Amino acid sequence: MANNRKALSVLIVSTLAFTVCFMVWMMFAVIGIPLKKTLGLNATEFGLLTAMPVLSGSLTRVPLGIWTDKYGGRIVMAGILAICVPAIWLMAYATQFWHFLVIGLVVGLAGGSFSVGTPYVARWFPKKQQGFAMGIFGAGNAGAALNKFIAPALVVAFGWTMVPHVYAAIMLGTLAIFWLFSYSDPAHLVPANTKFSDQLKMLKDPNVLKYCQYYSIVFGGYVALSLWMVQYYVGEYGLDIRAAALLAACFSLPGGVLRAFGGWLSDKYGAHNITWWVMWVSWICLFLLSYPQTQMTIMTVNGATTFHIGLNVYAFTFLMFALGIAWAFGKASVFKYIADEYPTNIGTVSGIVGLAGGMGGFVLPIMFGMLMDLTGIRSTAFMLMYGVVWVSLIWMYWTEVRKTELMGHNAPPSPLAKAGAD
């Protein structure tokens, strides 16, 4: 019973810490809009600004995951929170573009908290509950939506400089709560004689590379769009920052909070089944989102007739909502693969896969900006991700789906049939 209480406490405070970290990690999605005007940034420079925290948060995921295996999640997570507090506070005093880039790199360390919390939480639970536990922890992605509720209100009421001050205070309070209510268990540590180079050998595993590809879209795409959507709504539909942030949260919120449900589904039906359906739903949504606003003129027997083809703000938001749900399930199912196949190296493998996802979140906003500067079409962002989903679908088909017997005695039961049997 004591161990169960500790496990629950670790899960709760780790999820809180990750939620705050993710909120801070996404702060440029909102304050970047007034900064874009103040600093006179183009779309590519705006993409670079929003992506800098994602870069450092991604590059640190592998070492942070390895240190978690070796030293324990409690110490590493507390260290991340402590380092980020002064960097967040200093952001309010930055005046030049390069100032924000440098500070963004330090603040980005908060994004590496995922590869700390995932193995830290998972090892407190039995294998049959790990998918659900990691899903609850991963629901901290909802910090992206929380940022869209808090930051716009602060920007409108007090100006953008108030956001770093408030966020620094929130993270300091979170550090105190986390340290008071988290625990360490020496049994969860990797033996001290494990070498750094031995753990990095996981990069040679083709399955690890495949899971990196999956995660680059379900997490990397989620991060990229969470950073990009507020300004997309402002530019494409002419909304103010508060309305834009509220609608953007329709994507970010389910993309975070439903991750726990995705973990439960992955425990029940398997990582493969959930991931396969996630990719197809993503393919459909991104195909529709990719179509730009179009005026089409057709010569008829009665003369020229003009049609407008394009998504209005309501249809666009609905598709983003569906995409957010799919990616919430996908983020959980990819890590269910890892927990099932690499139980003794969860920290290392989750760090590698998290690095790939985070790098997707770094590269995609910059490419979004470059494509928009090049073509003038905002929906090119979705065209790019549509191509990434194609790669995942083809890879998954050739390595998993085509080897599965769909009919006959060895065919796996369908999810509906299995649910009926249960």
C-alpha cells in the first residue's frame, strides 16, 4: 500500500511538472506574435524564434533519459525546473532577436523533461499499467493549451513582458511541490557500470528508428502546430490573438489530455492497432487541411462562373480537433511499443525517440515559415506534414501490416470482437 501511494504521488507531481514545463516550452507560440511585430520578423524568422526552445529540448532528451536511468528521475527533473526559472525571468528583459534565441535555448531544457518523467513514472507501475501511467503523464502536453489560455490574457492586460515573470513564478512553485511529494527508488536505477556508449547502441536498432519516424509526426507535428496555429488563425482568418489562441487550443487540449485514454487503448488493443488507425486518420485530416483557399472560374454556356473552394474557420477547427485527438492516441501508442519491447532501457529509448519527435517540432516550424515565404500559401504547412504521414504509413505497412494475417486461424481478433469478448 505504501508503494502504491508513492507511485500515485510520483505520477501526480510528475504530470504537474511536465504540464508546467510544456506550457513554458510553448510560450513563444503566443508572445512570439507581438515580438514578430516589434522585431520586424518575417515568417522564416518567426519559425526560428518559436523553434529554438524545441531544439535544445530535443537535443537534451537522450542524455536526460540516460541520466534518469542512472541517477533517478527525481533529481534530474528537479534540476531541469531549477535551471529554467532564472532563464524564463530574464526573457522579460531581452531586446534583440539574438537575445531571445539564446534564452530560448536555455528555456528549451524544459522540453527535455518528457524523457525524464516517462521512465521515472513507468518504473513505479506494473507492465500492464505502464501504458496508462505514461499516458497520464504524457497528458502534460495539455500545457500547450494552458499556455493559450494564460498567455493571451496576460499579453492583452499587461503586455508580453508579464508572461515570463508569471511563468517563472509558476515554475518555482512547481519545483517546490515536486520535491516535496516525489520519491526515489534505488531499484529503478540502471547498474552503475552501464556505459554511455552501450546505451547509445540502441540507435542501431531499426525498430527504434521506425518509432522515431512515427513520433516525428504525432509529437513533432503536435509541437510544430501548437507553435504555429495562433498566428495561422490571425493571418488566415483575421482573428485577434485571444480568439485565435482559444481556437488553437481546440487542437492542443485534446492532443494533450486524451493521451491517457490513448495509453489505455494501447494497453487493451496493442500499440500496433492504435498507431495504424492514427496514421490513417492523420492522412485524411491533413489531406483536407492542405487545400488552400481557392477561387476557381469556369466557363459555362452562360458565361464565366466563379466558385470559392476552401475551409471556413469552423471546418478548419473541427479537422484540427480530430487531428489533435488522433495524435494524442498516437503519442501514447508509440511509447507503448517502447515499454513492451525495451523494458530495461525505457529511459534511453524514450530519450532517442523523444529526440526525433522534438527535432520534428524544431524543423517543421522553420520549414513552415520558409514554405510560406516562398509560396505565399499558408496551407503548405499541412502539405508538408501530409508527406511525412505518407512515409510513416508506407514504413508501417512494409514492416508490420503486410506480415499480419488478416483472415484465418492466426488472424488477431478485431477490436470490436475483443471488446465484446471482454
